[in-house]
Amino acid sequence: MTVDHYADRYWNDLPAVLRYMQRRATGDPATWWMDHFKATYATPPRRRGLVIGCGNGWVERDLFDRGVCEHFDAFDFSADYLVQAEAAKGDRSISYRQSDFRSFRPEGAYDLIVNVAALHHAQHLWRHVARLADALTSDGVFVHWEYVGPRRNQYPRSQIRAMERVRDELPERFRTPHALKPSRRAAVLGDPTEAVHSDEIVDALEAFFEIEMRRDVGGGIAYQLLWNFTEPFEDEDDAEAQDALQAILRADEAQTGTSAVPPMFTYIVARPRTAATWRGRWRRFVHEPVRESLPARLEDRYPGEAVLELAERAAGRIRARTRP
């Protein structure tokens, strides 16, 4: 099944949301994280960069045009995306190759590695992060603009309740119509790598890198309320719509990162450790190889997911039988 990761509408498609995220990430609602990164970590430009899971190539094109790096290598598993990236790169110094996270091997050393919403697709997360750490020069940096929320977008009940409270206080036309907790089964069938180990990304980074800067940019309330539901808020001259959107964003800022609502998106800059932590080595060489040998036998599901799916099906059958 082919998945188009650019087909959905996301919260950051709304200008007010983008200003909110930029303020949290850079301190200035008018400054995009790429410009902040350029000023802070890439002046003068970096020499050789790598973009992981590049998709259609927009990330490396934007970074190159900003003068962040003199040359980029980039890879993606999708041949269709790479065709789009090659067609759009023009005369920019960008080289592409096809690879997935499991088989990718860096070629040479980089003084910049970039992850924009790609690492949450890495099934062999710890091994991949370790390889990237080995490929980074001693003065290199690894920058992330990434989803680090619950895996498979399976939000805890406390978070769902928080989203429901905010939604139910809005005028009816601004109340999210879709289920606030995505179907686990649909997620696995649609893309088995989607947010597969997203909740481990920061831990994996800390095992192989020193995190120099981390700025969480919210999303615990607003992201799911606005997912594929941006149209009611798009008219910036609609005062009621903009008031409703600001109410969502105020709740998002107040609640994301609390014990009830986990952080969802983050902007991180990290530098390689001189040596990986013992926990990182254990996760890479022992835990992860065992864990990743199991989904192939369970139709891309991990044992815990298979059990939960069976329980959910059984509960659904019971509800159907007892429904008047």
C-alpha cells in the first residue's frame, strides 16, 4: 500500500498555529526554526549535511536556499518521493539515494545531520541513531524537528479527556468530528512504521548524543483537534473562528507537558557523545534485535499490540451483543 504523507492537513497549516510553534521554538513568532538554526549553528554554513528520510526533498531545498549547508546528501525509501526530489532540486548541490532506515549506512563524515519528522518511522531506532552518531564530526550537530509523542498516536486516556474538555467548550462548528484516538489497527495497516517508536526518540538521542538545546513546541491538545480539520479556522477575518483557535492554543500551551498530556513535538539540537551510554549499548545490541524480530511473525504488530487488538475486537463484539 502506497502512503502519501503529504495528503493530510495538519495544525501547522494554519498561520496562527505556525506563529505559536515558532514562538515556542525560537522565542519569536515570526522566526522559523530553520532561520534560528542558521543564525545559531550554521554561520558560516556547514560543509556537508545529511537529511534522513527526506521525502520529496523540501527540507534540504529550504535549508540549502537559506545557506545552512554547502552540500546535502539525502535518502528516502520511496522511489516516487525521490523522483520528485530530483526533479525539484534544480542546480542545488544535493545528492540522493534510495534506502530505508534499517539498511542505511552513512558514507563518510558529516558536520550536520537533519531529521524533520522522519526518525519516528525508524523501527531499528537505536541502531540507526548510533550509526548517525558515528557519522557526525566532533564539531557536528544533529538537528530535529520531530514528533516524540505516544507511539502509533495511541494517546493515553488522560490526554483524550483533556482534548474532549477543550473540544466540548467550543461552539459546535469548531468541534472536531473524528475520533480523538486513532485506530491502532488502521495505523498498522496504513503504515507499519508510523510513530512506531516515537516515544523512545529522546531516550535514544540521549544515549548517543549530548542534547545541547531542546524546546518543546506543544501539540498535546491542538494537534489532534485540528488534524484534517483546519478548514473551519482558515478565515482569518472570522472573529469567532480565530477566538476558538486561540482557545485551543491556550489550552495546548497550558496542558502539553503536564502529567496528563505528554509532549508531542520538539526542536532539538544535539552533539555526539564521546562514548554511548551503557543503556544505549544494551538497547542497540540486545533489546532491539530481539524486539524487532517479532513483528514479521505478527503481521507488523508487536506482541503487546497484537494482544491489545484482540482485546479491542472482543470488547467490540461484546458491546454489539449487549446493545439494545
